[in-house]
Amino acid sequence: MSVLVFTENWDGKFKKLSFELVSYARGVADMLNTSVIALQIGAMDEAELIKLGNFGASRIISIDRPELKNLDNQAWAEVIATVARKENAKVIILSGNNTGKALAPRLSVKLKAGVGAGVSRLPLETEPFTVYKRAFSGNALAKTLIRTEVKILTLLQNSYGLSETENKAVMERVDIQTDVGAIKTEVLDVHKQPGKVLLTDADIVVSGGRGMKSPDNWGPLVELASLLGGATACSRPVSDEGWRPHEEHTGQTGKIISPNLYIAVGISGATQHLAGVSSSKYIVAINTDKDAPIFEAAQYGIVGDALKVLPKLVEAVKEIKK
Amino acid sequence: MKILVCISNVPDTTTKVRFTEGNKSLDTAGIQWVINPWDELSLTRALELKENPSTGVKSVTVAHVGTTASEATIRKALAIGADEAIRVNAEPADAWYTAFQLAEVIRKEQFDLIMCGIESSDYNGSLVGGMIAEFLGVPNLSAVSSLNIENGKPVMVREIDGGKETVSLTVPCLAVVQKGIAKEPRIASMRGIMTARTKQIKIYEPVPAEPLTEIVVFEKPAPRAACRFIDPENPAELIRLLQNEAKVI
């Protein structure tokens, strides 16, 4: 028996979310008195792989095959399922990010394993296997029973945190002998913006709404995010108007994020917006309307004009960074 | 080319969610039901593709797993412009059950391109689309924000961490779509509403299947502490609190 965790490879490196996933898998494995096996697909050197041991992986399986160079949901799910069967995995853990969302449903069908999608804490109990999952876009938690022998969990990014352990992991580079079949997807083009803090990875997010008044006013907001080492985001009307790219839209139909700090600037805080940000650890609201619903979700608030407050905040942050 | 758009009906996104029967089920009193927002965008894109002769798209069908209670949502999809609709007459017990039923219908009806929203705004599983693809053994992409048909082949853009990938797929295939796939959801015209009345809704009875998960009870998230207001003339105080009290910067 084991807990299998799928850790993603970004150009040969792990990200914080991989370590968070392994930390979470360690927590689940402790509940089941078993060990954590981590799996990654793609080229990665030993120094990087071994880092997973610090978060509780006992064994690390690394698979590098030319046909798995790009994410092909069918082929990757087949490889993960093969490892899961071979290692007698009782629980399989993936991220709740786009990759996890692409692979978890296929694994569920392959292994006839029930999925707890969007968990943010450890299972309530393992007999019967019960988890809390996100429901009604953050307006509720659903206590959910997973009835199958094998379970799959997807973890909301930034919701669990890291826990380091003294642990020495064993490494295995294996060539899983499985036929992944003909690859039916072909990647024609890749566009990446290097060096940018990703909204879903960011610990701090500064987000603007209609209160920013014009796409030309974003300068101080971007500066504030950059000074804090955070990412920028926006509300739906802002992305619908084309003031900011839709990738920045946070809310029910956009990105769902749980940063440590979410600064909402000129955002009123409609239910749909809060659905995407309500699991942030701290919310700061800056809005001219003191009755705006965003202040009900916020721990700290400033009633004032975003365009006047932002430059002062930028100055204040510069002051502490000196 | 035949397109199938899978639709879910969900409470209007402004609904204040309440539960009933000891918090075991959603209190549906007063709820306005709508097409799941991502499914609505997906339907809009499917119709745009059909209107462009170069794509070779001949028809757009919608499919839904639900009881007669959700017929109004299906009629709305027909009014927006879907050519026909399929309803599997069952409560969608969980993602696995729902995907199983839809896959069964797709096997019988045969479609070249299947489109599903990335999640439903009620149970937020992000599972049904990928499960259908696996049941059918067809390729799929997740987080698709753009979809075109070039020389009979679907070409999609998917969002990856830190960027985008343009990917071409063989048919039949499935797209799990997210925001960006269409600019704004299409609204039914008066003429659309009239013609929807005469369009066919095919009813399929469900095939036997057991759900793999069960919701035991719903809980509301813990309420947050009251907001602490800071003088707008002194934002430095906010930075001080974030640094020393919240310890997040």
C-alpha cells in the first residue's frame, strides 16, 4: 500500500506547489500508516528530485520518455495509472491546477477511483474515507464520502502549506513498460512569459476593479505588486472591457486563488468575485463605498479613492523595503 | 462535422446558497436556474464555428443529465441556437455517474467534437469532461481558451502555467473549455425563443451505474472577523499592520 503523489516538472524544476503536494501526501500517508511515493514525468536532475524527500517522500520515481515530452492527457494518465497499480496506491494526489484537472478525471475512470476534487485540508477520516471539498464556488464545503478502494484527491494550490521533515528519499529512474498508444495531440506552438510571478503561484496578489477607472491607471498597481513580489489580477468587468488580459480575471468564472494576501483595489466584491478569492488568508479592500460587500470579506480596509491611495501605499512599501 | 455541447444547469451565480434536510441538500426554493457559465460560453463558441462555412460544422447538439425539472435550461440552450437537445432522464448523482451516462449517449449518437465547461459552478469538480474523454478513449485538452477548426482538424489553445500552447487534435476529440473561449455568452433572440419550442429534445433513459462518491453534508465556511478600517490619509499604517500583525509582507 502507498500514497502516490504526482509532482509536476517545470523545465526541470519543481515549484512550491510540488512541495506543498508532497507535504499534503505525507499527512494523508501518516493517517494510513503508509509511505509516500512521488512521481514526476520529464527530464530532471537528481539534485532537484531529491528535494521532495525533505517534504516526506520516501521514494521518488522519475520517468523521462520522448513521447511524454508534452502533456498528452491520455498518455500521461496511462503512465500514472500503471505506476499506481504497480505500487498498490490507495490514494493518488494531484494538484488542483490545470494539469491536475486534466489528469484526475482520466485516472478516475482508469482505476475506477472516486475523486475528492478541490480539497484544502486533510481527510476527516479514512474509514470511511471522508473529505471536505469545495462546493458552490466557495460558498460551501461538501463533506464527501469516497466509496471506492482507490481514492484520488486534487489539492487547491496554496491551501495547505509546506511541512518539512527529516527524511532521506530513495530515487528511482524507471522506464515503465507500458504502451501509451499513438499520441493524438500535437503541440504546434508554445508561448511563455518568463520571469513573471504567476497568479496561481503568488503569495501576494494585487487586483484591480472598475474603481481603477481606466486601463491607463494601472501603473501604481503593477508597481505595488512588483514591490511586494506578487502578481497582478483583476475583476471580471475589467477583463471583459479588455483593460487587462482574461488570464488575470479572478472570480467564479476566472482563476480561483488562495494567496496569503489579496489586495482588492476598486473592487466592490460581488458574490462571483469573492467566489474566486475567499480562501485567501488575508484580504485588504480599498474602495470608495464603505458599504461595498468586499469589506465584509476583508480583514483590513481603506475607504478611499484607489487612485489616491495606491501611490501612498507604493511609497509606504518602498519605505519598509529600504 | 457534428458538435456536442454538454450543459449543466446550476443556480444563478448571484444565489445566496442555503441548505435543507439537515444540510444534506440544496434548498431550491426561490432559485433561478441557469446554464452553467462555462457551458454557455462553450455553446456560444460552437454556434460561432457553425456559422463559419469554412469549418464544415453541420450541427450543434446539447446534452444534459437531469430530470424534467431542468427542461427550461435545455429550452434556453435551444433558444440560443442549438439545433437539437438530448436529455438523459436521471439525477446527476456524481461526476462519474454523469460522465458515464453522457459517454453512453455519445457512443450511440456519434459526434466529432465534444465540448464541456471546465467546471460546474455548483459542485466544482472539473471532472465530467475528462471522464467522458477517457470513457470514449478519445483525446482531450483541458483549460482550452480558444478553439478553431482548420482543414477539418480542431486546433485549440490551452492555458499552461505561465503561458499558452497551441495544440492540434485528431477527431473525434473533446475540449474542456474555460474563460476566453467566447467573448460573451450569446443571448436568445425572440425568434430563437419561438423556434426553440418546436425543436426536439430526445430523452434517453439512464444505463445502470453506481456513483463513486456521495455528499454527506454541506457546511458553510467559517465567517471572517470584522474588517478593521484604516485612515485613507495614512496607508503606511496598513503596511505596518500587514508586516507586524498579519505578517504577510
